[in-house]
Amino acid sequence: MARAFAKKFYNSKAWKSCRAAYIAERVAIDGGLCETCGLVPGLIVHHTVWLTEDNVNDPDVALNHALLRYDCQACHNRESEDGSGDRCIIGPDGQPVEVRPPPSPLTGV
């Protein structure tokens, strides 16, 4: 699931419109392939600048096509804020769902 501060943004008409327009733009360019690997269709419109509580309501960051990328699930999950991978998957409603890492075999956490 999206971080609590971003839920309202991801459910907003402005984001849904921006996302749809970006996907349409990518489909017109290359059929909608993943911008990272270029091998499979894109699935997730990815913010290349991490959204924070400070910038989530700044349209120059959150709704700027120059700061978006259309990625497949695998490429999106490889990139994370801390480099650990597997950030989220996209649920059936089109919204991000957080993926929790498996428990550590040493600590169980």
C-alpha cells in the first residue's frame, strides 16, 4: 500500500489523469514498453524523484512527466529508496501495494 501521506494523492483525480496521460504518451512512443528494460510492457508509472510529505502536493514534482518513468513490475521492484528492492506490487485496483520482505532466517523478523 502507498505510504499513509501519499494515499490521498494516489487516489486523486489529478494523479489518475496524469498517470493515464503518461501511459498514453508512452504507448504512442514505443507501444508502452518498460522504459528501463524495453523488453516487456510497462505496468507502473514510477516517480523518479521519491515522493515525500514535503513534495507530494507539489505538481512540479508529483505530476511532472519529466520525472516519471513507465516500468514493468520487475524493473520497478529493483529500484527502491534504500536499494533493497521489492518496493511494491500493483493491486487489482491499480494502486500500489507494499511488499514486505520475507522474515530473516536468523531473527524471524
